Amino acid sequence: MNTFSFLSLFLIILCLSLGLQTRAQENPNFSNTSLITNACTHSPAKNQCIQFLKSAPASQKTSLKGLAFFTLKHAEEDATKTVLYIKNLLLNTDLLPQFQQVLTDCSKHYKTLVEIVEDSINAAISDAYFDVVKFVKAAIADVDACKGSLGKLAQGRIDNSGFIHRRRKGEHVNVESIAALKTLLNTALSIAQAGEHN
């Protein structure tokens, strides 16, 4: 290859790489879109997963580890707030016994869930995605158990729509809030499964 050909090839490669770099700088999601799409591949709610992960800080959208940390921290915060809220509700001595039982069941499950999510965060930081998958599946089982307890109230024809309802105040323990937490956990699970395949 003569000098002129080499120089021409070098300039073409340089221009292409600068063009891609400029495009990535103009659109910070340019390089993150495929990572986020890959992270949500296994999610049962792909659109919600993608929208949620797009809200992550730019520094956490550069790796599966960052996305997992972002998602699991949100799940941990949500579950911790719920544990504290349930604890306060259990102080009410006027609750029907059925409500007390449901609250007690959910409290146990959410306390375990917080511990499991903390373990998941540590595993994600260490790139131990197999462990993250195992832990998040256990956390989802705790969410489902609490949802099952709430379902028992509905089967007993007991209205729980106003009972443990704190959604309007940014707080919640109801079927909708449980579904939101489960979506977060499914997002974390999808990220971990993507990490296992990398």
C-alpha cells in the first residue's frame, strides 16, 4: 500500500470516528439505547423497563452494572418506605383482625425483601449476575406473597381500597404499589439475565 492510499484510508477512518463521536455527544442516549434495549430483553413489561432505565443518570447508563444498581436502589427505597409505613399501621389497635394479619404477613415479606435486594445490589456490584437473578426471583416471591395476602381480603369480601392506601401521599401498600415494585424487580431481573449472557 502506498503512502497516499494509507493516508487516504487513515483520513476516512478518522472522519468516520469523529462523526460517530459527535453524534454520540449530540445525543447522550445514542450509545445507551442498545444497552437499555438489551437490558430489557427479558422483561415482561419491555416498554416500562425501557422508559424507567432511560430515566437513570447518564453515569449509570454506561453498563449493566450501573443499570442494575439504579433499579435495585429504587426497589430498595420503595420497599423500605413500605416497611416503615406498615410498621406505623400496625400501631393502630382499631384494625380488624384480618387487616392486622395481612399487614403482619406483608411486613415480614417486605423486611425479607429489603434484605434480599441489598444482597442483590452487592452481587450486581461484583458482576455476580447469577446471584442477582437468584436473589431477585426470591424478592419477587415475597412481593407475590404479600399480594396473595391482600387477595385474601378481596376473597373475604373485605374492601381494602381505603385501607393501607397511601398512594396519593407518595406512599402505598396496595395491589397497584405491589405491581409497581414487581415491575422494578422484573426490570432488575431482566438486567441480570442480560448480564449472565454477556
